[in-house]
Amino acid sequence: NTILWLASQEEKPYLKMEALWILANILTGTTSQIEFLFHKDVLSILFKSLKSKFQKVIENALWAIGNICTDNYEFRGKVLEMDLSFECMLVKILQEGSFDLKELAVWIIASICRLRPNKEPIDRTAPYIRGLIDALSSKDGEKLEFSSDCVLGLQNSVKGPVISLFNRNEIFPRIKTLYKFALIEPGLDLLSPIHAMIGGLTSGPDELVEKILQQNFLTEFSKLLMTSKSKIHKKEVCWILTNIALAKRSLKQAIISETGLLDYLFDLSCDSDPQLANEAIWVICSLCKDQSKDILFVLIDKGLIQLFVSSLRGGDTSRKMLVLEGLGELLINGNSTKEEGKNSFLDVFQDSGIYELIDLCRSHEQKEIYQLAQTLYESYHP
């Protein structure tokens, strides 16, 4: 009680500052300790302290609030409900505060965004997301630790109605710089958050995909697929590549043109980890959706038909589904590029055994597989 009383004494700034620092340290403790202080109305004291004329008092109050926000979803929610002007204050700090206060504000906002419950509309955190984007785009965003905190907060926010907020030219080179740093310092655990952010961006408008490609990320992805020992990171990169493969032709062409990238993907399609293999196959099958015969024949030259045959012969249910969908896309595109009235790709399937494997899939126990196999067999069997 004495500490809480001292923390509320504005006329004694030094004692107030020290008391707030003690509270900040207590609030790094257990959930039960935080709950105890909640019952003592600690949030009211902390939010009143944010209006102090002394920067160190504000700084220690922010530390304490930040520690509350990082504990769990429930406490984060109570902080957001306590004072609706809090977001305005944090954004103002990002715009006008000292660098120390800006770092604290970014850390708190990153926690608010990162711990957003799935059921909470993303619009609720839109002002905070915008604040982090502004911070990442600012001159301070050139500092690696500062930009790292921004990305940690934004990693799960690149989606839905707020995705247009990310269309800032300054952001993309910052992400690239941070990515190259994360590659040489794997202990920082930044690769997955950056992959999540890039994955969100590449699932958005083609304009954002193009800005990612302009930063030569495909070269970095090729290196990672070739050298990384982390299958998790490889799966994340495959997800990003699938998004790019679904973009317009001039953008997906970059995957075809990137030296060695397709070879790595075909190698991964045979990986002993079925999930990683399926992620690689997903990229390849997504490329089959293009109507350009040039792209499709490159895939065939790389071993597409052999991949389809081996996957239908011995792949799991997910892989069979992927491959049948890819086959369907390939044959549909063959119809749209007919030569002398004949599907462009039917000859490629001769003597491959693929029709026999499609026929076998017509008796598969999973409804989606046998229906798709039935459609392919009836439409394209010679």
C-alpha cells in the first residue's frame, strides 16, 4: 500500500518515480501478483502518472503498463478498456517523444498487436498498427532494434482491411535490411516474424507483391531453401512463394527466372518431411494455374509429370489432392492453348501412367479426391 501511495504522489516526483519503478518490476512477476495489484487499482495510478510533467515518471509508468500488456490477453484487454485516449498518447509519443520513450511506445504497441485475440476485429487495433507502420517508416526505423520491435508487433497484422496501410515505399527496404540481419543472426528469432509479415504482404494486392520482388527477396529465399537447416523456415518461404505464384503472370515469372529456385522446390517436393514436401508441391501446382505455355513447359522440363506420377502413386491424401488440382489446372490451360484442336498437354501424358493413376483415384475413400479424379478421367482420358 505504501508503494502504491507513493506512486500516486505527483508533488513528490522522485519518490513517485522510484515507486513506479518498483511497481514495474513487480508487474514482471506472476499473473497472481498482477491480479493482486489490479485489485488495488494500480491501472488508475499508472494512467494518471502518464499525465505527469516529468519524463522519467512517464517512462516508468509506461514500463509498468507494458509489463501488464505482455502477460496475457485478458490484462491487455483491461489496459485498452481503461483509457480510450491511451492509443492517442502512444501515437503522439511516436511522433514527438524522445527516442527512449519511442522505444517504450513501440514495445507496448507491439505487445498490443501481437496479443490480439482472434475474435477481436482487426479494426480495433488499426490505430496501433498504423502507429507501428509510421514508426517503421520513420528515420528511427533505420535502427535495427527499433525496426525489430515494429516487425514483432506487425507480424500477425498484415491482413484484411488494414493491409492497405502497409503500402509505404520506406517499409520494404527496411524489411529487407532486417531480413538480411536475421539470416546471419538466427539466435534473434526474427525470421519467422518477418516471414509472417512478408506472407501477409504477398497475399495482398499485386502492387505489394511487386514491391517485395523489387527488394530481391527471391534471391534470399533461394539461399535459405538451399542452406537452412530449419524446416519451419523453409515451409514459411514456400507459403510466401505460393502467394507469389498466384499473382499476375509478370510477377510469378520471377519464380521461374530466379536461378536455382525451381530446382530447390522440386528437390523439396521429395523431402522426407511430408508437410515440407507438400508445401513445395503447393508452390509448383499454383504455378500450373498460369495460361502461359512457356511457364508450363518449363515446369514440365523440370519434372512436373514425374512429380505428379510419384505423388499419385505414393503420396498422402493432401498431396494427392494438390496434384489432382494441379493436373486439372494444367489440362484446363492446355484446352485454352489448343493446337490444331488438340489439348497442348495430352501428348505429354502418354506412356507416363498418369491416366491409370487417375483411374485408381476414382475409387479413393475421400469424396473430394474421387470426385476430382472422376472429372479429370471423364474430361481428358484419351
